[in-house]
Amino acid sequence: MNKNLVVLSYANASPFPYHAWTPLAILSLGSYLEQHGIEVEYFDERIHKMKRFKELVRRKPLLLGLSTMTCFQIKNTIRLAKLAKKINPGIPLVWGGTHPSMMAEQTLESEMVDFVVKGEGEQTLLELVKALQEGRSDFSGIDGLGWKKNGKITLNKDRDFLNIEDLPLPYDGKGRDILLEYIRRSGDTLENIGYESSRGCPHKCGFCYNVYFHKNVCRVKSMEKIRTELFKLKELGVNKMTFYDDTFLAGRKDVMVNIVELLRELNFKWIANVRINTFTPDLLKKFKEGGCVYLFFGVESPDDDVLKFIRKGQNRRMIDEGIKVISQGDIPTLYSLMI
């Protein structure tokens, strides 16, 4: 076993071949591990061939990390897990992401799962790596971890929020190779390259993972950190991107407006997910001048009873007023609706 090697994987998450984006989840984990002296290798099924996955598993890494969402991606993640166990039966399989975090006990019932990292995974995964390196079998002291011993499932207490100021840029280290490949493939699309200026959302939509994952707390990076990271992305050749923030503008408005001004200064083209009742005509103008070329709004329903039931925190009147403001500008928009 290579005790200093960790392999992080991201299975195909969409049936559409053109729908691919930088796997920020595993890149965030990997850059954090690399910052602490751990060797990391990535497998992204959208850009890598299966030959790479098999070769990495044959190197007998300390563990294989598998990040997954529900629905389409999870069946592909199970397929990767089964293949890994076939090649290397003793490899520890560590699952993370929205589905394992919210359904940790159910996930651990599978023989294809040895550990579950719940919620933000950077520090939890690092502590698990150190425990495995030391040959420990008791993982009860690792917050945010789900594990099992002799078939008995244990869910440790949740981990406190990380200080996102301390986290490295996901594209540092070997994450840079993934970024450069997505830049090469991106063509005229903007969805491929992701950046995160904040984590979490203060709203309480009943259908959203945020209620569990981030506890309705929005943490925004400092303007100094954002400036440093955006300049670094520009140096790496990024000119267009999508903000992976759960809700752009959900945090400190002064910081967000400053971000838009910085994006204008650096001549970025970008997409963001924004709440429909956020905008004023002046803010819409700033977005346009700042390089925003597309806005996504989670409207969900025009029916007040449905909006109340899903705890959306907005009503039909607010949606109508927001659309009137948005229609005054010329930024293309996409609205999500639940059926």
C-alpha cells in the first residue's frame, strides 16, 4: 500500500456529453490534502479514460474517495466502486458529497462503502488519512465521519464549519492540470470552469441540501482572498466561468458588489445563480458592465401555496416584481421550475 497516495474520483454526472464542469468538490479536497503533504491523484470520468482509473487503483492508494450526488451520478459512482474493489479488494472506499452526507447511514449499509465524509470534507478527510496512515481502527474521534466496524455503523458528530479563508484555491497543485484540460475543452461555453466565492445560503428552502449541509449559514471569502484567487485564475488562462456559490449575493452585499467590479476590471465573462428578488435596476446594470452574460433564478413555482409549502421564502408578487426588473436589462436568464 502507498500510504501517502490518495485517489479522488468524480463519476460522470450527466447523460449529456457536453454537460461537464470542473469537479470543484474533489479539487477542494485534493488541494487541501496536498497543502498538508499528501500525494493526490484525480480521476474525472468526463475527461479521463477508464485506463487511468484502473492504473490508479492498481497503485494501491491509501484510500479511494468518491464524490457523488443523487440520481444519475450515483449509479456511475457505484460502478467505479465495484471496479475498484475488483482490482484491489482491500482498498478503503470513502464516499462524500451531497447524497452520502444527507443519507449517511443508508449509504454505509452498502458493501461498496467503508467511510462517509459528511458535509465539508477537507479537514475530516485529512484526519482520516492520518488515522489510516497510523493503522488506527478506531475513528470515533474524527468529527464529520461515518464508519463501520464489524458491520456496526457509527456516525460521529458533525464537524464545525471550516474557516474558508484558510482553504487553498482548488486549482492549486495537481488541480491545475484538471483546470487546464477544461479550459482546453471549454470552447464557447461558460459552464465548465467553476469558482466559489462563498459557501452556504441563508434561506431555508425545504428541498435544498443547504438546510443540512450549511445550516442556513452563508460564509463569504474576504475581498482580499477573492482578489488573489481571481488574479491567479486569470494568470492560468481563465476568461470565463460560473460561480458555484449556492446563491450569489446571499452574503455580504458590499463584498459581492466589489466582486462584480473586480470581474469587470479583469474582463471576465461569467454566470451566477441569484435569488429573483435580489435585483435593482442599478445592480442589474453593474452586473452587465461587470461581464455577467447569464443569470439563473430558482423560481420553482408561480403558486403561492406551493412556494409556502416548499418554504421558498418568496411569493408570486416578489417573483413578478423581480422579473420586471430583470426584463429591463439584456442579460439572458434561465428560470428553474418544479414539476
